Amino acid sequence: MSLTDTPLAGGPSLLQERRIHTAIPGPRSQELLDRKAAAVAAGVGHTVPIEAVAAGGGVVVDADGNSLIDLGAGIAVTTVGNAHPAVVAAVQEQVARFTHTCFMISPYESYVAVAEALNRLTPGDHAKKSALFNSGAEAVENAVKIARKHTGRTAVVAFDHAYHGRTNLTMALTAKAMPYKSGFGPFAGEVYRAPLSYPFRDGLSGAEAAAKAISLMEKQIGADNVAAVIIEPIQGEGGFIVPADGFLPALVDWCRANGVVFIADEVQTGFARTGAMFASELFGIVPDLITTAKGIAGGMPLAAVTGRADIMDASHTGGLGGTYGGNPVACAAALASIDAFENDGLLERAREIGGILRARLESLQANDPRIGDVRGHGAMIAAEFVDPQTNAPDGVLTAAVAKACIAEGVIVLTCGTYGNVIRFLPPLAIGDDLLNEGLDVVAAALAAQ
């Protein structure tokens, strides 16, 4: 069954229910998976063995008529909801006008409007400028380029458990070897790693963890050699690790004192995901540069670097750009998405979802010592699974719970350096009843292990 074969339209008009007609994968989904195995490179994996034909609200519908509760939002991309009506309308209108000119050849207004919105919305009241790209990894690469050009230095510091992408430079910044780095080297040079604040595992205060990281940077790299420090305010793929209070402000202060560019990678945390427009706001920090993507455009490919105007202007003309960067269709989607974030109560909705997630998971934790930690903000909450006797990460349990949830029609994603974290990233369009039903399935899957 293709999308044109099904009577179901996408978007919020979809019936909001979990519905399982067949085993997952069903026969039609299996047909597609067989074709995928024959036609698509083996390195391109998948988490949920279905053929998606429609999505919206809090569900994804497959070719066999199964309707799965979506607690992943395409890895925090469809934050406003899949096929949001305003995004669909904006995309349709723009496609009818033109699909591409290349902004570096023939500029258009929507690129400038997205840059203006980002300059206005990102933390800090200083003068800012933006540049648009295609993916989070591309934004990170360009943020590093800009920082190096601005400072005239080369060293870049990333952190334990970091994930910044799969390109050569961003693989060097990313901490986890499998599946992101193994066999793909050599990697870009002048990339260093510092210890992260991980309260559940290191027991350090924010000030103590920051002192440890700063000491390493000063002794092993040298402050005068560091162009940039890059960090996710809340780690994404690394396990939704929330640093202890004071950790990030101390890093920012050190960067300011030493002429180092502080880059906040908000690719996963940005755009209302944490209950603030950007997670940096939760920690009281103002980045020099901020990278965004994922939730920026309601599912269309777009990314950005936004930052202090003097830093952003360091590059020579032609040094930044790309054929598709700031594509007009993606920009139209971004403007509609940003309007929804600002005017549809989505910040409040993210906090409401966070309250439900945290309450349910903490209730499970109180009765099951295998849940070692529940953490996160807004609609970005995680549960870390451990051996209750040793506190060692339990990736086997985590994988089993996730697999059982998917079999019962609930899409959940795992993460963490040790593969022992389930992350919850529902679209903000999900209803409370559906969210709670999804969590009921998670609870039952855990109880059955």
C-alpha cells in the first residue's frame, strides 16, 4: 500500500489511536523492507520495521493499517506535529512559486526572514547574524569554521558522550564509536575531549565538574590554542544527560575570559523541545554561536548557525554557503513552524508533556530499581536503565524494552553511550490520552522483562 492507496490523510486529521492489525512488520511493510535490503546500502539502518504511509498528531500509520503511537517525532524533528496544516500550506504555496534558485545566486526573502527570526529568538540581546544550511552536522561544521576564522586558532573542545554528526569533522567531535565512527577514520585533527558533568554517574557539583574540564583544557591543550568549546546543553544521543547547575555558566565564563568561542549545539534541544525555546535559557547562558536544525522546519531539511554579528562576519565572502542551504521550500516551512512555536502555546505544551512523562517514569522508578535515573526537561525526558546491584548500564534490558514497545505499537528510541537509555521525544501535537497509553505500554514492557 502506498500513501495514495490509503484513505487516511496525514496530519492531525488522522484518527488518534493505537491500532495493531498485524504483527510488526506486517506483510506490506515486510515487502518494503525486503526491497530496502536489496536496494539501500546496508549502513542505512532503521529502528521501526514498518512502511510509514501517514503521520500526524501523535501517531504514525503503516502500510498494513497499523497505527503506532509516536514517542520519537523522527528524532525531535516533527515537534510541531507531522504535516502541521500551516507548514503544509506554506510548503505548497512555495513549491508552486519556485523550488530553488540557490540563495548565493539569486536571493529570496524567506531566507532573510528565517535569519531575522533566529536572530530575534536565540538567547542574548546582542547584534546577531545567521547562515542557513541543510543538516545539524553541516551547521556544526560551519560553526567550527567560523570560530576558527574569528579566533585564528585551531583547537576545538568537545565533551564526553557528545553527538554532533556523521561527517568527518563531526565524527571527530562525536564521542561514541559504534555505530558512528568505527572504521571511518582518520578523523579531522585538533579536536579534543573534556569530561562532561554527568550527575548520576560522577556525583560532582557543577562547579567541581567544570573545574575538572577547565583544568584539562588548560593543561593538555592550552587556552590560547582553543578556538571553540562546543557542547549540547542537554546531551542528545549521549543519553539526555543534564549537567549539574553551574557547569555550563562556568564554561561560558572561562571561554569569555580566554577569547574562546562558546558554541551551543541545540540541534536536538532547540525550538520548544525542552519547554524553553532553547535549552540554553534553562541554564542562564548566552552562547556566542548556536547551531539549530531538527525541529526548525516541521520536517523539512534546514539548519542554521546564529551568533554574535562580529563572529559571524569573520568569514570572507563566499566562505559560507552551499547549493541547497536555506532552500526556499524549507524556509517557508520554517517560518510557519516558528509562528506555531510562538503563537500556538507549544512552550507550555512541552512543559505539560514533560510533567506527564516525568510523573509516570518516576512512579515506575519508585517501584523498579532497574530505572536508575529519570532526567530531562519539557518533552525531552529519558530513563536510564541499570543493574540494580552494581549500577552498571544495562543495555540489554533497554533494547528488550524498546523492542517490546515497538511490537505493541509504540515507537520509542534508545540512546546513551552504553545503549542503556530510552528517550522520550513525542511531538507536541500528541494528546494526553495517547501519551499515557504509550507509557502504559512502556510500563508493561518493562514489567515483562
